[in-house]
Amino acid sequence: MSFIIHVNNTPIEAKEGEILLDVLRRNGIKIPTLCYMPGFTPSGACRLCVVEMEGKRDLITSCSYPAEEDMVIKTNSHRVMKAKKSLVEMLLSNHPDDCLYCERNGNCELQWLAEEMNIKERKYFSEKKTDKRDHSSPSVYRDPAKCILCNRCVRVCEEVQLVTAIEFISRGNKTTVNSAFNKGLNISSCINCGQCIMVCPTGALVDISHIEKVQSALTGSKKYPVALVSPAFVASITEQLNLKPSDKPAGLITAALHKIGFKKVFDLGFSSDINVKLEAMLLKERAEKKIKKPVFSSCCPAWIKYAEEFIPEMISDISIAKSPQQILGHLVKNHNNVTPDDPDRQLYTVSFMACVANKFEASREENTHKGISEIDATLTVREFNKMLRSFGINILRLAPEKFDLPFNSGSNAGLKMSYSGGKAEAVALELNNIINDTKSNIKFTPPKNPGSKKEVKVQIGKQEFGFAWVSGIAEAQKYFDELKAANRTDIHYVEVMACQGGCAGGGGQPIHWSYEKPRQRKKSAQDLEKNIKIHSPSQNTMMEEHLLKFFSSGDDLKTLHTRFKKREVLK
């Protein structure tokens, strides 16, 4: 049912049960918020969304107040404007004066609000926060001095990811957001997904930057820098720059990286094919042995860390295949695939990902070979954008270049892995190629039901296989509990992505808080898929030849396998 409310002397339409903030924004009225996030129960804690309502003595928070028929609202009265400005001024009273050096300079919500409200000087003074900075994590850097207690990170970590690595500690003006016992994120239950970074309005939470050490490798004489570009990274840049497949976004990225100074630029789609093939082979093997438990994907490092910390009993059912990042890192640094032009130079591998958990993954002991890290540095989409600016490169004005040999081609499986459900489809198609042949087609039709959990049954050969995919740790844990409670044996493969929407909503993407962005990146990935002629790993002849050449025996293939372990952390 619809009804009319009056806002700033203008009648506008509202719907029954609609929150006032949604009504105002839908009608083009800008209302600032700091604590509010779509999809979460509103708290009204920051009070920046206050409006004046006729008949009410106090200002009301529009994010938590329902629209009522014939209500009269003022959003820009003197009283409202003064209240909002005072709130921002008080937030600034103990905020550090280091905007020029802050990671979020120019992309800070508090900075935007101060500018919009014409705050030109510090009106209130308060004691600066002295909590120590936390750079113990390989992925996430925390600066408590910049925290404005908006509660966004706490809610995402607890409600979406079920991890609760950070929470409110103490009371009153001593309240802080901190990890357990203030011992550092590295020994907390943090899974390095980076979703807290995505929702933080200031620079209190940012990723651990690898830019400086990469630039050092690029300009030094002792390293031979090699770039490994993820298909999810390509899809993100495609969406960000509003490119079309005909613009050859992967070629533009390759050209930019060559211009920056990388000697070789490789396609992580190549190793994505290997990962998919290994998991399809494992699935076939388990089906032949009539193992009733499903195989769980292993390509998401944040999901893997969650399993190691919270559900170690599931480790034995997780795929042993290394992630695409680690597979290609291994291939580049071994088997003499890449030879530096100067024997005194050392290979230096840099992966370009849409994820901050890959920084943690690269640091794992299991991902070293003979004491040498397979990946030396990982850069996110945000870091790549900064490097382009620092090198003065306009990527849109470059001529596309091809990936370098020998890892220059991948099927569309790599792009499928950039969004939730795509990996499951890629494994199903490859399993069909292994059991039947490459000319045999199967129908893999994702269900239309909303939500982050979906299932598909596919007839492959003489057996019906059940494939499922889920994104967001809370949804994943709920699904695991359902499988266990019902003792289901009809699901054979489960794709798990820690971030909602998969890598399209990863913690290394450009800062946003919108469910629409991951959908747009998924569409970009699917558009790019259509332009790739190789439709499955089995059709990737270069990848098949590489496996035959270097991994002819089962023992050789084990170097592409990894292991997981139970982790004891502070919870």
C-alpha cells in the first residue's frame, strides 16, 4: 500500500513498511549516514541521518524510523543542519590531522562530510587516541586513532562472516574497536577476507600495502619482476572503467604492466584451468570410491582459514589442489619455465588479485618450495590503480598487448571463478569432459531463487552429480549445518567463497558498500567469457601439453597439491 508524506513542503510517495531513509533517498534527497548499511538492521548510532518531524520534540533518525502516512518532514532546517554539523565536528575533535598521508585521502567519508558541511576549522578539542597501530596481519592494517566507532566493521565481521575478530571493548569515552585481548589480528580469528576494509568509512582499516616493495623490485637491478594477472582482476578493471570486451581489457592491463616495468605478464586463467581440472579429477576419484561426503573448493584463502580455525573436522574433505595464484607461482619459479635475461637476477612474482586474503595465502609456509615463496607480493585492484597514477599511465590510451608465453592462455573457467557459482559450473563442465568427451554437452542451469546458496543436479555419464555454491561465511556455515543435519549424500561438490558474490565482492576491490557492484562485475566477467574461444580446461591444449611435459607422474603432480591444518587462535 502506498501513501503520501510531505518532505520539505513537497508531497512524495512512500510504501507501507518502508524506512524513512529509503524513501528520502529514492526521491533524490541526500541524507548522510556513517553507521547505516543496506541489508543490516539499522541502529541509528551515528545520528547523522536525523530529520525534523512535525509533532516530535526531538529529531528522529531516518534510518530507523518507518514512514507514516501524512507525516511532515524537514531534512534541511536550521536545526537539522546545525545538529549534523556539530556531530561531524565532534567526530573530528580527536581525529588525527594526517589526511595527506592517509591511505583513504580523497576517498574518506568523514572527509567528504567535513567538506559538504563547510567545516573549515577545529571547533572542539579532545584528547587524541593513543591505541597502538596493528600491522601484525599479512592482509589488514588497523589504525585505532582513525576509528569513529561507526560499528560497520564489527557487524560485517560478526553477522556476515561469523568471525568476530574485532569487537567493541570498554565503555563510554574509553570505547574502542579491537581484537581479542588487544593481541593483534595475526593471532585473532581474522580470516583476512578484507570485508571490514570495504565498509570502513575512514582509514582505520586498510590493506597491508605491497606497493613499495614491488616498486623496489621494478627499479632495482637484482630482481626480474613477473606479473600474474587474475581473471577476476580483469573483470573488476573492466567494470570500473566501463570497458567492453572489444576494448580488450586484459590487453590494456598487460600493456600497462609492461610499461610499469614488468618483464613478463602471465594469465592466471592458465592456472585456473589446472585448478579446475585437478578438482574435477578429485571429484571423479571420490565418486568411483563411493565417498558420500562432498568435495569443498580450495581456491578461496579466507574460506580455508575459516575452516582451519572453526571447523577443522572438514579439512579432510577440502580439495587438495593449490589455488590458481599458488599454482602459477610454482610453475613460474620451477621447471625453468621463465629464465631471467641476466643470470644474476632473481625471479620476483607479483600477483594481481581482487582479494586481500591472497596476501595471507602467499605467506603460508605450505606455499613455499624448497624455502622459496611461490608468490613474492600481491597487489589488489586498489593498489594497481595507485601504481598507474604514480607512474603517470592512462590505461585507456594504451594499445592492447598479449599475455606473454608460456602462460598466455586460459579457458573461460578463470572468469567463471570470479563470481559465486562460476567455479562449480566450470568443475561440472570439466568433469563431463573427463568422464565423457569434449564433444559431449551438459546442461548446467543455475536456479533463479534469491540468496547466496544454490544447488544444481547434473547427469554426467551414468551418475547424477549434485553441485552447490555458497558465498559469505555466515551463509556457508548455515549450509554446512544443513548438510550435516540432513545427512545428505546427493551433493558431491560445494564451491565456497568467503565474500558475498565471490571474488566480484572481494576485499581487494575498489572501496564501496553496495550489493550492486558485485553484480555488475559478474556481468562484466560473463560478457568477457563470451569472447573466449576455449570453453573448458580440456580444450586448453597449451595447458594440457604443459601438464604432460612436467607432471607426467603422480609424484610430480603432488607439487600442485597443498595441505591444511587446524589453527589455534584467540576467539
